Amino acid sequence: MRLILIACGTFSPPTLMHLRMFEIARNHLMERGAFQVIGGIMSPVHDAQRKPGLVAGTHRLAMLRLALRTSNWIRVSDWELQQPQWTPTVDVLQYHKDCINNVMKEKVEGRRDSVLPEWLPAEVTQREDEVHVRFLAGADLLATFADTQLWTNEEVETMCSYGLVVISRFGSNPEKFIFESDVLSKYSRNIELVTNWSTNNLSSTLVRRLLKRDS
Ligand SMILES: Nc1ncnc2c1ncn2[C@@H]1O[C@H](COP(=O)(O)OP(=O)(O)OP(=O)(O)O)[C@@H](O)[C@H]1O
Ligand SMILES: NC(=O)c1ccc[n+]([C@@H]2O[C@H](COP(=O)(O)O)[C@@H](O)[C@H]2O)c1
């Protein structure tokens, strides 16, 4: 099964752990044998999210591009930043999935109408079998699914239908969290939990704090 992993987040700033998250997920899925991870997408959130410490999207995009210079499979998508306002994550997944399907359809029909986006892996058009999109997140983001102020039940269901790949994070207990959520339990087969054995509590918040102190 061909798969593209997409991670949405603030990336303010991007850290080594954001990149490690992709590598850990891809290694795990490839070892399982059933998946061929053909690409990774990092989608920085719109400035309208207004989270404290969120630097301007142009800077976050530039930092992500620099961070991903040496990666041959993870790319940045600026689609969220280009929108007039914040986009719910289900729509971000839908947009990228539709775009992949369109490009594949054009290839099958011998057309080349659309300009290929920078985040689209070349492998997409090399075969005709479906490319699945899965949401990649740390366990702390999964935990926010319980907050009905942030996510509706329908959104959580849609996210689970795409499939989730969740990387363990210090202080989070995703197994317990899934068990305690009716929706997540229902879709537990679509949630791939991956243990990060080289635990590292690096976060953008910590980097911002240290930078502010010049340390
Ligand atoms: N150390 C880590 N281990 C596992 N996942 C991580 C780690 N750091 C970030 N992530 C994941 O990366 C994604 C994007 O994170 P985001 O930039 O939104 O927040 P953050 O890195 O936790 O930063 P902040 O400290 O500003 O909240 C999320 O899914 C988050 O769970
Ligand atoms: N309902 C939603 O679609 C929803 C809710 C909360 C966070 N998110 C996304 O999760 C990512 C991380 O956001 P926070 O940094 O606020 O946890 C962002 O990309 C944000 O857009 C989406």
C-alpha cells in the first residue's frame, strides 16, 4: 500500500523531533511490510491560529525549507498558509488527497493540466494504484482529540478514517487515551502507535524559551 504521511502543526520553530517523527514512522511502517511510504508532508498552520509564540508563516516556511533541504522524501506544503484563514485539519487532509488523485487521473488520461505542487512525491505518478494519506502526529496531539472545543466528533471520526500514525511522547499515554475514548476505540485498528525509544522531550516551546534567554 502506497502511503504519504502528513503532519500539521505550528513548527514555530521546526525541531529535530519534527523530522525524527517522520523517520521513526516510516521505519516502523516499512518494517511492517504492508506499507510503502513514498512521501512526507509538513503543513505549517495559518498565522490566524494565533497561538502564543507563533512566528510569521513566512519565517516558519523558510525554516522548514532549510530544515528539509537534505531530506529526499519529506517536503513542505504551504497550502494552509496560502488560505485566507485557518483551515480545519480534515480539510487539509482532503485537499492533499484530492490533489494527489487529480494528478494521478491526469497521468492516466495522458493530460498534464495542473502545475505539480512542490510537496508532491515523484513516485505518485509512477504507478496507478491508490496513494493513501495518513495523519502523522505526536501523542500529545492525539490527546487533544478529547477536547470537544477543539475537535468535533465528526472530525475525529474523519481523521481516524484516513488513519493515524502516532509517535509516543514523554508524558503521554496514548494506549490509555484510546481506551478511554469511544470514537478512538472504535477506530483503534486505524491508529498505528509507534514507540519512540530514543525519547527526547525537545519541543518548539523549549527552543523558543532558550532562544529568548540567549542560551
Ligand atoms: N518530541 C516530540 N515527540 C513526538 N512528537 C512530537 C515531538 N515534538 C513535536 N511533536 C509533534 O509534532 C507535531 C507538530 O508539533 P507542533 O509544532 O504543533 O507543536 P510542538 O512541537 O509540541 O511545539 P509547541 O511546544 O510550540 O507546542 C505534533 O503532532 C506534535 O505532537
Ligand atoms: N479541529 C481541528 O481541525 C484542529 C483542532 C486543533 C488543532 N488542529 C491542528 O493541530 C495542529 C497543532 O495545533 P496546536 O499547536 O494548537 O495543538 C495545527 O496544525 C492545528 O491546525 C486542528
